[in-house]
Amino acid sequence: MVTRRRVLGTGLAATGVGLTGGSLLPVLHAAAQPAERPAAGPAAAAVPRFATAMPRVPVLKPDSTMGGVDLYTVTMRTASKEILPGLRTELRTFNGQFPGPTIKARRGRPVVVRQINSLDVDTSVHLHGGELPPEYDGAPMDTLAPGGRRLCVYPNTQAHASLWYHDHAHHLESENVYRGLHGSYLLTDEAEEALPLPKGEYDVVIGIRDAHFDTGTGQLVYQMGDRARNTLLVNGAPYPYFQVAARSYRLRLANHSNMRFVELRLADDGDMVQIGSDGGLLERPHTTKSVHLSSGERVDVVIDFSRYPVGTQIVLKNTGYGPVEEIGEVLRFDVVRTASDASSVPSVLRTLPRLPAPTAERAIVLRMDEDGRPDPQGYMDEKVYDPGRVDARVRFGASEIWTVTNANKLVPHNFHMHLVQFRVLERNGAAPGPAEQGLKDTVVLMPGDTVRLQATFDRYQGEYVYHCHMLDHSAMGMMATMKIV
Ligand code: C2O
Ligand code: CU
Ligand code: CU
């Protein structure tokens, strides 16, 4: 029987409840049906909770900083690591690390990465959210063959943002990312540095992703559209604890999963102050009890742990998709000490440039087969991705409104554009909520949703892709090319 498993497999689908934008919860809970788990699925529920410390991902050291340029070497190679207790997992890594090392960059200071591919598969390292010339973007066809090496230049001309880098090789990206080729790239600038936000050890990346382990061998199982990726890893560790001081932290939440969406909240329903999204800080902080992240999205929050007495433990819950006994908890914050705190969250974080008058409009439709056929394909404007085709011609300097619709009834998607940080103008005819009012490069589209966004193409000319960032979907064809001329 293909039908139901297949449909669900292809996209975290719901059970057919009518969904409208903003009403994420029905799909989240509808998807949480134990009957949909394969009988032979791993006992993710048996992975010990809060047994290991959350790793802090090491920051990569440059080989050289001469001439105002930071030069790094990043080697793609296999490595094995103990992720589940007592078992070793083979991974595709950047520099043998899982997740890949964090690269810290500063606006106005270029980064050059010497890439070496020591894997036996092609790679193409893309800097997600980066404003880059096309030759350094990490396009699907711009692959580095096994044994190959090259230099990649990131000019870092855009404003601060919590970016990430990951593989993008055509038809391989989904598996490559799943097997470990992802890391953070934190770009800062003077405006961000001048703010009194938590810094240094109190500014922490929390990269969340899911995985499906063979519990016998500890190996990662990869199948397109797999719905049994029900072990959550945080900075590479399953369900860790994170020892914090009773003070404010800036937590850079990132969803590095191929397909999983998460909705995060503190177990006591405590407040989080969202200060940033994909493209850096919001104009104004906003207080919330939950954070929704589709695959590829980032949200920065400040949590003030001084409201908890030392000794308190607070679980960060995921009320998103999937069986709650497996993915309902993400990590546990353990408040273990006091600490002084001179940080604060200003009421104005930045001023975003005013949107120019739009010069063009276009409509984009995302859809994938959801009728249960054996090899579902994904479509952008009813076309499967063809790297040899230009799907959208954009005039250099244009500021365009794109109306993007998810035409599926069951399957959620999201929409990511290379090269630009865009602004969400409308979601289903209404103004976007506060979480979506900053600069975005990836935006969620639940079934039936329409989002209007505006992007300005005044930085580089050339070809770039846009796609659904559920990587299994983009690998199924839900990707297209725009050419800026
Ligand atoms: Cu994060 Cu085209 O990708
Ligand atoms: Cu990208
Ligand atoms: Cu999709």
C-alpha cells in the first residue's frame, strides 16, 4: 500500500483538515499519529533524554588574516562520531566536525574559503542567506568533484545576519545535508555590535535538526521523504541539557532539518523575546511564547533565565509535527549558577531601509504530487527543475513583488530565494505577524497559503535558484532559476 504512507512521506502532510495560514497547529497535531510510523522504526523514544551536554559548536580559526581577509580551509570528508551512546555514526562533514564549524565574519571584511572535497560525492557549498556573486553562491550545478579544490570568496557586504552554509549539489543536497554537511555562518556589523545584547559566551547557536538512526548500528538512514526522522539533535547531540547562568542569553535558533518544521516553546510557557530572523535583527523585539521554524529558517531570541532560581530545569518543547514522545522535547535548560548581566534588549534594534516602489510583479506556484503515486515530483509553476532553463528573468535593479502560493491541499512547503533578503508584505491577505516583519530569505507556506514578498535585485547579475527548502522537495524538482540581467 503506497497511498497514505507515500503522501505523508513526501511532506509531513496532515490528514486533510482544511488549513489556512496562521493555523499551523491542526497540521502539527494531525501529523502526530503513531499509526503512521513504520513498524521497524527506531526507538527514538528510547534515546536517553538530557544525558549529554549541548555542544557549543567550535568557531573556525582562520589560516590567515592578512590583508584584511580571513582565509579558511574547509575540507569535506567522512568522519565517524558517537551521537547515540555506545554507537558510532558515519557522517559527511566539514572538517570532520558535526555540525560543521561556525564561521564568524564581519561586514566589510571578506572571507575566503579554500574548499577541498575529500568525499566520494560531488558537493557545492552554498551560503544560505548570503548576498554573493553567482560564482560563489554554491549553485546546484556548480559542483566540486571528489578530489577537487577551489577558492570561494564571500564579500560580506550585506548587513549582519545569522546565516548558514550547507551542501547544494544537484540531486545530492538533500542527502548530503542530512548526513552532516551543514554549519553556521554568523555575520556581524557595527550596528549589531553597538547594541547591548548578550554577547560572547551568552550568545549561543542552537542548531536543531532531525535524524533517523538505525538503532542496531547507529548509522543514519536516508530515504527521500522519510517520516521516521524522529530523533532530534541539537548542535549534533540528541536531546541534550544546556547549563545556563541565571541571566539573559541570546539564542540563535536555527532549523537545519531537511523537512521537519518545529514549534518551540518553554515547558512553563515562559516568555521569549524574539530579536531577529533570517536576515538579522528585527526593527523591534517582540515577546512570544512560541517560535515556529520551517526548514532553513532562523530566529534569534533572548531568554532571561534570571527569573528562575538556580537549580531550575526548563525543557524546551517542540509542539510541532510528529510523535510527541519522540520529538516533543528538544533540550533542557539547567539553571546552574548566577552571573552578572549588563545586557539588555533595546526597544529599537535597527531601522530597515524603506521598501522602494515595486517595478514588477510575478506569481509563483509551488506544488508537488500528493496523490500517492510512487515517485512524486515537485513543481515550481508546474515545471520540474531543469538547471538548463531560466524560469524568471529579472531586470537588474528591479524591486519585485512575488506572490507565492502553495497549491497543495496536504503538503506544507516553504520558499527560499538565493541572493536576496526579502520582506514579507502579506500573508493570506493580511499583514504578516511580528515574527515575519524583518528581513527573510525563507518563508513558510502551509497548504493553501499565499505570501506576497518584495525583493530588490540590485547587487549582482547572473543566475540564482529559488526553491522549496524542504530539501527532499527541492531534490524532487521544486526549484527554479532566475536570471538577473
Ligand atoms: Cu539553504 Cu538553496 O538553500
Ligand atoms: Cu540559500
Ligand atoms: Cu516543499
